Amino acid sequence: MRFWCSTVESPWSWRFVAYPGIWAVMALLSVPYVIAVRRRGDRDPDAGHKMRLYLAGVIVLWLASDWPLGLLGASYLASAHMAQFMLYTLVAAPLMLLGIPEWMGRRILSRLRAYRFVSFLSKPLVAAAVFNGLLLATHAPWTVDTLRSNQIGSFVMDMLWLFAGLVVWLPVISPLPELRHRSYGVKIVYVFLALGVVPVLPAGFLTFADFPLYSTYELAPRFYGLSAQNDQQIAGVIMKVAGIPVVWSTMAVMMSRWYHQTSGASPAPRPPHLVS
């Protein structure tokens, strides 16, 4: 029994494969959260909405990690690997952050004695450096071929992606108000550069490289005849364009709130709770 998706050498099959380790991690992320929120009762009027956001994030995380996408990304397709990364960092992580109530965030950081560390990570320059550093590191050929080859390494890579996603969104939507940057202008520039511009550089390299970069996917059994080169090009396109809706919608929400803040007008109804 395998507990996490990692490289396998058999041809692709749509036969379901169980990964109990993934289920256990998702339960660990969701069950204590639900118990804590329910124990608090009615003291948090926004608890139901936040719970839906958080659990939606966990569901996205689960879908990105488990069969079939998780196995495709670990064993067969660089494009599936990239889709996992985008789901972890641009969908699951922000939804989970939006779903964590302030009181819970403070309690977690207090018990872990991690407030100062997280406060340091929430600085825009630090968060951008951590995110893009992990982006480059976890997409380097040596890292991918080494970590994806075994279950523990593949698990570590996925958790690094989740960590990177949580860190990069801290300056914008941290559960703790004092850790969010106060200036909408700074946050808009930060999101544009950290999530919109810098990732384009490795994406371009993947798209225009003349040879496959990853042995894991070059030597894998072909998925419906898709060549390793074309698969890698698709991965580059995914990295380049898949984040555009998230980045630009987030910037649009912040621009709207910045306008209402500076004009003194009443803010429009909150869109999809993307930004705090």
C-alpha cells in the first residue's frame, strides 16, 4: 500500500489507486478545525462562511494531491505537476487562509511560538523571496527527479508548495490584521510582481527549452502519446497563464477598495472575499 503519490514505472491506467496517507493529512487539516470552530459556538458570527472557505481549500488540496492528478503529476506529466503547483499555491492556500478565524490564527501561533517567525515571513519582500525561491527550487530538474522518485520526497515537495502558497498570501489576506500590509498600493504591486511577473521567467524557460528537462517525465510511459517535449511546453504555458485570473481579479478587488478608501465612498459589496 502506497501512502503518497510518487513515481511509478507502469503504463498509465484509469484504475483507482488508494493513497491513505493523503486522506489522513486531509483529515488532520480539517477535523481539528471543525471541532475547534464548533466548540467556540456562536461567538464568531462569520464562522460558517469561514468554515466553507477553509474546507473548500482543503478539498482543492485533496483533489490536487490524490489520484488521478496526484499520480499523473508524480509519475507521468510535467503539465500535471505544474497544475498541482498552481492549485496548491493559488487556490487551496488562499482559501485556507481566508477560512482561518483571527482567534484561531492567534491560538495556533501562540502554541507553536511562531508569531515572530510568521510576522517576519509576512513582510512583502520576504514573502515574495520565499515563494519564488521555493518555486525555482521545487521545479529544478534535480529536485523534481530526486523528490518525485519516492513517497517521502514527493510528500515533502507537496508540503513545500502548500507552505509557499500560505507565505505568499500572508501580506494580503493574513488572518491576523496586523500582519497584512496596510497600503493597498504596496499590496497591488506585490501581487503583480510576486505572483504575476517573476513566475513568467521559469515558465518561459520551460516553454522554449529545446529538450526535456525532467528525467522523471521524459522516461515515463507516454500518456496517450503526448511527447515529453510537448508536455513540458504545456507545463510552461500553465505556469505562465493559469495564474492570470487569480492575480488580476485580486488586484481588481484591491483597486476597488483602495478607491473607496481614498474617496470616502461606501465600499461596494464584497466580491468573492478574495482580499482583506
